[in-house]
Amino acid sequence: MISLLKYLNPYKLQIFLVTLFTLLSILLELYLPTLMADVVDVGIVNGDIPYILKTGVWMVLCSVLAIFMTVGKAFFASRSSLAFGRDIRRKLFVKTEHFSIDEFGKFGSSSLMTRTTNDVKQVQDVLNMMLSMMTRAPLMLIGGIVLAVSRDAQLSIVFLAALPILAGLIFLISRKAVPLFGMLQKKTDRLNLVLREGLTGIRVIRAFNRVDVEKDRFKNANKEFRDTGIAVNRIMAFLFPVMMIMMNFTNIAIVWFGGIRIDQGNMQVGNLMAFLQYAAMILMALIMLAVTFVMIPRAQASANRINEVLTVEPQITDPEEPLKNTDLCGFVEFQNVSFCYRGAENPVLEDISFLASPGETTAIIGSTGAGKTTILQLIPRFFDIEKGTILVNGTDVRQIPQQELRAKIGYVSQKASLFSGTIRENICFGKEDATEAEILTALKIAQASEFVEGKENGIDSYIEQAGANLSGGQKQRLSIARALVRKPDIYLFDDSFSALDYKTDQKLRQALKETTAHAAVILVAQRVSSITEADQIIVLNEGKIAGIGTHQQLLAENKIYQEIVASQQTEEESA
């Protein structure tokens, strides 16, 4: 957790004010028992009413000032801890955004969400507690002991019996709590994972009658979280009663021995009353320290999980000295490229070489798992290759800043991903400053104009999360429009026409030809009928290129392509 405290640097002034207000409020609070003792021992004993009134006014003023100091301390403590939490969440989100797909998968989306929300909240709350208590408790403890000893050194021996017991109790509880708090955060991860999968996959769950199975799965995850939480809270519940018992027995001992000393004439009643208040302050300070020390292990477990994300060095980084832009536009070239996923035994791509030129359409076809999608994901550097070179406009992609590289690409993923918001907002995701005319043109080319215009609010119609209120074909067409609106040098379509009927597919491809004449188009396809007019077709087989050519060339010469075509022919086409 200490490593995270560097993010408090911008709030040094606020933390200084917290410390200053805490010090002032404690000095005022410690002064009150002394004034009260004077009222009893001087004012009441001597019947000095003016002295009682004067001292009473001072007590009221000290109390009011202490209240203002406490409110100010709470304000600045809350402000700095909340700002700290905001900064950490921002750091985590930005860090995650720079992760490669490989690094993202290492943590998992559910765990990253838990770390960004729940874990940051734990650290933020404990920091607020530390600013409120860890600055207050030591000062109150030391001040209370000093003033209590100054009142009666012999009676202060009572604390020597209580302090070791309390210290031992804090140690034992902390030792038990540390592993449980770490387990609790992992159970939170698991619960979030099951909940997220259950909600996002609700249609599949219902379609396969797996509702009861998912209920049991969630029930088990929830039970594990509950049991761990109960175990933690049992320890916490044990702490406070024991400390209160210790506090009460200490007060009893002080009154008992104090009464004896008053009877012997060694102590005044006012001093005993002040001593009791100092004892209460000392024990309250110990309770605050105990609570803080018990909560710190949970914050430490959360801080460790946060640091795991923040300390990851992204594998894919921008070059220190990027190469300057060339005059080329719309060229993609693979030169002997090989790639293997983390943990995989065999490479998914081996010795891939081809050139995609502007104004040409390059189609990639092959069996499932042949590496078609991987080729497309390597171009915008979602992953970095192990061997070979990928050139975009004549420059190695590793020598181009990621933002600049991806600005040249219009990518449509295999699974259409839309965001909650309007159609306009989703299209502008491709180009932030897109005009309404550009949006409408992109929708027209993507063959989405008809269903968008049919909606009550047109392009300002609302889209639910993940496009839940749209069909598969509508989502694909909006995804294509989002790529078209930015007018990039390179278009990447990852099986992006699979949900379209043949008529819409044909219209869309015809419109794309006219729009993408300046750019290279690389598309992954499953249907042979949709790539027959491609300028070149790459046939992949087990991660290797089994052939490159036009439809007619491959149909005449390539056995694997012939098998793919034959498997997709209908009886009518065969006849």
C-alpha cells in the first residue's frame, strides 16, 4: 500500500491541513478535562461562582473550536482520499487501455472491474480512516498519557496492565485477518465473473435450459463469498466487545484506586474526573488504532491487486524514435510473418507473406482455426509478431505510434460491438467530428439507411448495451458504417458480412468498391460466393498459406480451395 501513497503528492497541502486541524482539535480536547478539574477543585470547592462561569465560558469556546477543527479535518481528509481514489481508478483504466489483448486476458475483465471498483474503494476508505484516525489516535494517545501521568503518576500504572493485552489482541486479529481479506477479494472476483457471464449470456442460458444450472453456479459463488465475509466479520465482531470490556475494567480500576487515593488525601476529586477522561481518551485512541490496524490488511490485499495491474509493463509500446510518414498510402505487406499465442505449443501462423495494395480487395479464407482473424489483429498491433515484418504504407508497424497506426485503419471485428447510446454516437466512435452528412453517407453505403430511417428518432435513436435491441445484421451494418465514416487507408473486415442476406451482401460489396477505391481492403470470409470478385484470395491451412490467386486461378489449381468451394455448393449449383 505504501507504493500507492505516491499518488497523494498532489494533495500534500490538504494532508497538511488535516494534520494541523487534528493537532489543534486534540490540544483543545485535552485541555477540556484540565478546565473541568479546575472547576471542581477550585470553583466548586471554594464556592467561587465567577471562576466557575469564566472557566465554563472557556470550556464552551474550546468545544466550539474543537468542533470546527474536527469538521475541517473531516472535510479535507474526505476530499483528499476521494481524489486519491479517483486518480487510482483513472490510472488503472488508462493502464488497462494500453494492455495488449494477451495482457488483458491474463487478468480477465471481471477481475479488472473488481480491481478498478471494489479494490480501489477499499484502499480509498482505509486511507480516509488513516487520515482521520492515524493522525488523531497517536496524538491523543501520547497527549492523554502525558497529561494523565502529570495528574497522578501512581494511578497511571493501571494502564500498564491494559496496554499489553490490547496490543496482543490487535496482533492476533491482524494475523488472522490478513489471509482472509485476500481470499475475500478473490471471492469477489469469482462472484463478478459468474454474475457477468450469467447476465451477458442470458439468451444462450435460456435457449439451452441452463437457468437452474446457472442459479446453482451463482449460489455456490455467492455462498463462498458469504462464508469468507462471515469469517472476516466474526473476527471484527470479536474485537470491539473485548476492547470495550477492557476499557470498562480499566475505568473501574481507576475509580477504585482513585477513590482510595482521595480518601488518603493524595488526590482531589477534580483530578480523578480529569484522569477518567484522559483514560477514556487513551483507550479510545487504542480502539481507533486497533480498527485501523485491522482494516489495513484488507486495504493491503486490495493495494497488492491494484499494484499487480499498475506494475505490468505493456508488451506493445510505441517506438522511442518513430519513423516519419512515407508517401505511400493504403499498402499492407506481410514478410515471412510467424506468430504464436502465449502458452500455445504450436504457432498459429507460419511464414505468412503477401501484399495488399490500394484499390484492391484481399480475401482470406480457410477452415476454422486456420489463423484468419489473427492476421487481421496483427495489423493494428493487437499482438506483436515473433518473426518477420508487417509493413503499413511501407513502414514496420512497430516503428509507428499505435494511435497513428490505428488512425489509418477501419476495423470491423468478427463480433459486432456497439455501445449504449445513440446511433449517431456509435458512428462518431469512428470519427469524433463526423458531420451528419458523413454519418448518413456511411449508413447508406453500409445498407443501414433503411432501418435507421424507419426508427422514430433516426440516427438519434437509442441503442442498448451491446446493441441488444438490434438484430445481428443491423449491428454488423452499423459496425461497418462506423469504420467507413473515418475514411481510412486500410479496411479490415473480419467476417463482417456473415449476418447479412445475399441480396444485402451484394449491394454492400458493390457500394464498398466505389468507396474504398483509394484504400486496401482485407477481409476474412466464410462464404466463397462473397469473395469471388476479390483481386486476390489467400487460402490458409493450419496457419500456412496454401495458395494465393484469383477465384478462377485457385479453382483451377488449388486443391484446398476446390474442397472449400465443393463443400459450399448447393445441389442446384452442382447441377
